[in-house]
Amino acid sequence: MGETYIVVWVLILGFVALIIGLALLTFKTVEQGSQYTVERFGRYTRTLYPGINFIMPLVDYIAHKVNMKEQVLDVPSQEVITKDNAMVRVDGVVFYQILSAAEAMYQVDDLTDAILNLSMTNVRTVMGSMDLDELLSKRDDINHRLLRVMDEATNPWGVKVLRVEIKDIAPPKELVEAMAKQMKAEREKRASILEAQGDREAEILRAEGEKQAAILEAEGQKEAAFRAAEAREREAEAEAKSTMMLSQAIARGNIHAVNYFLGQRYIEALEKIASADNQKLIMMPLEAASVIGSVAGIGELAKDAMQRLNTTPPPNANTGKPEKADKTPAPAPKPAEPAASADSATDIPPDYTPDPDLDAPTTP
């Protein structure tokens, strides 16, 4: 009886263990960011997604656990020969992500190795078709070309290539020194060109300034000449007017105007003699009687002008016109006295007192 109970309990425990084992084989939990491929008798059936999944125990099993996150693959350093036969060492990095777990596991063997070899070959292909200068200055173009080529190549594998970056391009030491010399020469050339352009612009500006200065100076000389001509014209007009007035005075028989004119010219001549550089000594008096006669002539001219003003009738208060002069004939003028010489007493005013020292005759 006791042996029967033991057998029963062993069977019960075995059945419970079998149920628990089958349950563990049936329920599968998939982590976030991963996908599992399920095979049945060696054939792919379906893909398990994150969460709790059910499979047929003892028939279905998990074949591959695939990481669906973005992954980074380092491209090892390799030597590349450029289009102009320059040897450089290049390394890079590839960012990719698996989009389909089944295609990534069943379309290519060893996905990581395949992407790595594809990256290395495309780096040599793309960079080998470019010159060294383009290689060093157009990294963005290289990255875009590599990305386009690798994305098309990995599309059947269920993989999306996100970025391809060239990390380092290392030319040989001799080539680096040659590039440094070339860069230095190019910079010196640019500096020389800029300096020459600066000198040229400075010369142009200086010439423009001199041109403007010459134009302004010419305009100033033109204006000065115009004003000098205008002054000479006015002086000539004044001289002509003075001569005309003198002629009219002579025509009327007024000898004092002639004396005034000659005395004025005499004084101007004395002024020029006194201001001359080669004149050091002047003997005085120099015909002082002529000068005095000229002054007397000026007095007589002023006296005649005052008499004319006094004889002119005042204007009528009602009409604003001058009243008619009295028609009574004026007394006949005295006959003009004959012109005398510079030493004559007719040119000396009545109230003049001779000075024996000044009026003494000059001994040559």
C-alpha cells in the first residue's frame, strides 16, 4: 500500500513538472529593441516582437535573437591610391540599423562582416576616383556618395545605412611637407597681389586728388582773372568818366580842373619815386608850388559845385517839381584867366603865405 502511494506521488510530480516545462517552452518574452526569429523543423515561420509571445513547444524554437537598435561599425584604417597617384591612409565609421530581422538573418551570412567589407571596398572605390585636393576638401561629398552606394547595396539585407563618416585622412609625411610649402607660396602670392592692388588703388586715388586739385586751382585762377579783368574794366570806366568830366570842365573854361588833374598825377609820381627800391635820396621841395596849385584847384571846384547847388531852385511842394528859374539874365561871366606855369602866382591861393625855406629855388 505504501509503495502504491509513492508511485502515485511520483507520477503526479512528474506530470506537474511536464506541465511547467511545456509552459516555459510555450511562453517567450522578447525584450524591447529586439526581435526573435522562429523556426519549425529548420524552416523560418515567423518573427517574435517585443512582449509575451506563444510558440508550439517541442516543435517551434528560437533560431536568432536580432538587435534592432542603431549600431556602430568601425571601418579599420586602409591605404587608398587617389586619382593623381597619391597614397593616403583612411579610416571611417558606419551607422546602420536592421529593419527586418528575417532578411538580416537569412539573406546574408554574417551581416557585420558583410557590411564591414562593403564599406572598405566602397571607400577605396569612391576615394580612388578623386584627386588629393578634392579628397581633403570635399569630405561631405565623399560621405554622401558612400552613404548612397552602401544603402543601395544593403537594402536587400533588411538593413538601413544611416550615416557613413570618414574619420581621418592621413597623407604621407613628404606629401604633407609639400602641401605646406604650396600653401605658404599661395598665401605669399595672395599677399603680394593684395599689396599690389592696394598700391594701385592708392596711386589712382592720389592721381584723382591731384586732378581735382589742379581743376580747383584752374577754376580759382579763372575766377581771379575774371575778377581782375572786371576790376580793370571798372577802373577804365572810372578813368574814362574822369577824363570826360575833365574834358567838359576844360570846355567850360575851368582851368582849375586841369590843375587838379595834373596835381593828382604829380602826387602819384612822387609816391612811386618815394617807394622805388633804387631811390635812396629825395631832394625836397620838388615843385611844391604845383602841388599847392592843385590843392587850390580842388578848392575852386568845390566852390563852384556849392554855388550851383545854391542857385538851383527848390522843388514845388504841390507838384514835387523844381520851380522855374527867374528869367532875369545873369551877369556875364568873367573871362577865363590865361593858364600859368607851375611857378605862377595864379595857382597859389589868396591866403597862402610863402615860406622862404620851402619856396626857395632848387639848385641843380
